[in-house]
Amino acid sequence: MKAADVRAMTPDQLEDELQNLKKEQFNLRFQKATGQLEKTARVKQVRRDIARMKTIAAEKSAGNKA
């Protein structure tokens, strides 16, 4: 997901998408542990998307406080 797409989201949408990504990350870790993971690159992609969302959410909350 691109940063511009994430910046366009509302805080509620960010929270929902972050929850979805965390669930996907859990499922990917479970698949890896059981040897069923096919797209190994998806783990890295999801991890970076989570970090991107958290960073932009923090920027938005800091912007509201200032």
C-alpha cells in the first residue's frame, strides 16, 4: 500500500486496516510455522505496511495536538 493512500485514510479507517494487517501477519506467521507459507515475500510486505500505517497515524495524531 502506498503512503499516499494511507495518508488519505481517516483515523478510523487506519485503525481498521491496521487490525486487518495484524491478523494477516499472524496468519502468515502461523503458515510459516506449519510449513504452508507459499508467498514468503508477503511477510516482509505486511510488516512494512504495518510500520507505514503506525508512522502515519502517529504523524496525524501529533499534527492534531500541535
